[in-house]
Amino acid sequence: MTAEELERVSIPGKVTELIRGRLVVREPPSALHGLVAARLIARLVAFVEPRGLGLLLAASGFKIESSPDTVRAPDAAFIAPGRLPGVPERGYAPLAPDLLAEILSPNDHPAEVLAKVAGWLEAGTRLAWVIDPRRRLARVYRADGTRTDLGEDDDLNGEDVLPGFSCSLRDLFRTS
């Protein structure tokens, strides 16, 4: 399947991605996943928008490989100014975001998550946050191959991709 064919796929109540030309269908994320994603996106918007630092996209597809096509959709993505001249009205952004966040769901398999992160980094993502609300931790992956593990008492920060951004994991994991 191609990215263009994926645009025409509609499976009610399911989430789809394309991995090396193969359609992957998943269950929609949990409520906890949505809560953490919404809180993170709100904090990113509050930091990025007033400063005009770039573009933020939520749950949007990115075409990160061609022939065969791979289209992935992180929960949150940041693109530095000038890298995407305009947001396409149809289709997928033809690049990897500079920074992205993946919020884990209970059914996510560790090997698949690692493969997904490796694909993002290989495609050009500079900083990837993998946030696990159930275990109340996060892993930070960088383009240079380094990884940092964070607990709920730590903060996510934008490092050199989004300097000055910081967000408390404890605050993201609150369920009230």
C-alpha cells in the first residue's frame, strides 16, 4: 500500500499507520493516554505559540520513508521554523518532526516501540519522548543514540531542540 492509498482508508473506531507498505490497524488509545497527550500538547502550545518557535501537530501523519512508504503518527510533534514551508491540506508531512512524543498504551509491545523510535530517529527526528503513564516514567531518545530514563519526579525538557521548555511528568500523570 502507498501513502496515497492510506489516505483513502477509513476503518471506524480504529487507528491506522503504514509500515513499509503494510497497513497496521490498532485499537484507539485509552482515556489515560488521551489525558496525558492533551496535557502535554497544551503545555507545548503554551510554550511554542507565543514565541513563534515553529509548528506543533497532534496525532498527524508523517511520511518518513518511500518505496515502500511508511506513515507514522506520533501523539505530538514539533517542527522547527522553515522545515515545512506549509502544512499540506491533504496527505502527510513529507519529513520527520524535530521532536515528538509517543504516549504508550497498555497494548504497546516494547520491541515495536523501539522499532518505531529507531525509525523516527533514522528519518531525522532529533528528540523523541516515549511516555508511559501506566508505569509513570518516560524515556528520552536522541539522534546521537543516547537515552535517558526519567521517573515521575523528573521533568521532560526540550534540550537543544526546544530550549527552555520543561514539563513535570508528575503533572502529566495526574488523573484528577
